[in-house]
Amino acid sequence: MITAVARRAAGLSFLIVAIAGAQVALAGEYEGRWQLWDTKGQPFEVSLHADGTADGTHNDAMKHGTWAEEGGAALIHWNTGWTTRIAHQGQGYVKTAYKPGNTPADAPSNHSDAKRLDPAPAAGAR
């Protein structure tokens, strides 16, 4: 009985560590500073933080939001109601944005390249 319980506990511990490690690795691809372009083609910066918060400069205003890795991309929900998606595509990244009331299931309001401003973390460094 004790051996079976110990095996289950060890298996559960391994699973928890594996899941936590996978979440850190996934966040590592998108965590950091990015340059994006708005609907008028004007550049702005966005920072995606390890705690799931996001902030960015847009014109003269700061915007705030939350982000998470979903479907292999960073999905950012802004306090303005906009949603931004950054995804790896080919040799780089692309940004799609959705106006308030729309979701990534809808056609995007705009799209542009997304440029990482911080160097990408080394594999296994997180």
C-alpha cells in the first residue's frame, strides 16, 4: 500500500514539474520587449512580462493588459478592449490585432510584422 502511494506521489510530482517547466519554456518564446505597428502603420513597443502582464507605449499613452501563450502564440488582452496576437511565422513573427468586440476567430483589424527587441532566450536557459 505505501509503495503504491509513494509511486503515485512520485508520478504526480514529476507531472507537476513537467507542466511547470513547459509553461516557462512556452512563455520564454514571447516574454520580453517587442516592436509592433498599429492600424496607421505607426510603431509602438510592447513588453510581455513573466507574470502574465503586458504594457506598451502607444502614441503618448501607456496601455496595460494581460497575456498568455495560446495555440503557439502570445495572446494579449488590452484594457482598451483590443486583442493582439503575436505568432511565429517563417523566420520571424507576425502581429494581428482585433478591435474591441472581435476575437481571433474574426478577421483581424490589422496585421504587421512583429520585431523582438530583446534577444530570444537560449534554449534551456529558463
